Amino acid sequence: MAEIIAQGAERTSQSRRTLRTRETVVLGRDPSGWSVSWEPWLSRKHLELTWEGDVLKATALPDVKNPVFFRGEPAGNFTMRHGECFVVGTTTFRLNADEASSPTPTPIADNA
């Protein structure tokens, strides 16, 4: 499973969404999906988000008018891993994945 945490500009502008493997949710202001109503830069149906094992696949929907920024660049489609985030307007969406589905960190070699 994965959890996406949305944090807006205001301290009270927060939301969390848990995704199970191969579950897809539509992010936007539409109450039929994952509604993040405080963010005016989100379209009613902005992004389709699908959790696939250890990555989140994001696809901008056809009627999107405002950009999604991933790794500091506008992106229509992208894949992100645990700890990464994307931004729409003033809201940051961070991915937190279960440790079981996250890659094991590689130890740093001691060259001493």
C-alpha cells in the first residue's frame, strides 16, 4: 500500500489518501474522486493516480488546464517513488509507501 499526503499553503489544508496495489483514483476538486477542494489550481478531474507495486503512476487527464510539477518541471505523465512529491498550485503531494514495497536502501561504502 501507499499513502499520498496533500499539504496546502494553509496549515489546515491537509488530506491523506491510501492506495492499494493496482488501485486507481482521480485527483481533483470533484467529490467523486479524491477531492482536494482548497486548491483552486486543480481541475475537477486533474490526475489519474495508480499504485503499481513500488511506484505511483500519474497521468494528467485531457481537460487539465494547469500544470503539475514533478522534480521541478511541468509533467503530464510521470512515475514516482517513495519520498518523492509533485505540486499543483500551492499544494504538495508526497508519496509514502510501505517499507515492504519500497526498495532496500543501498549502504554507503566506507572508503577509509
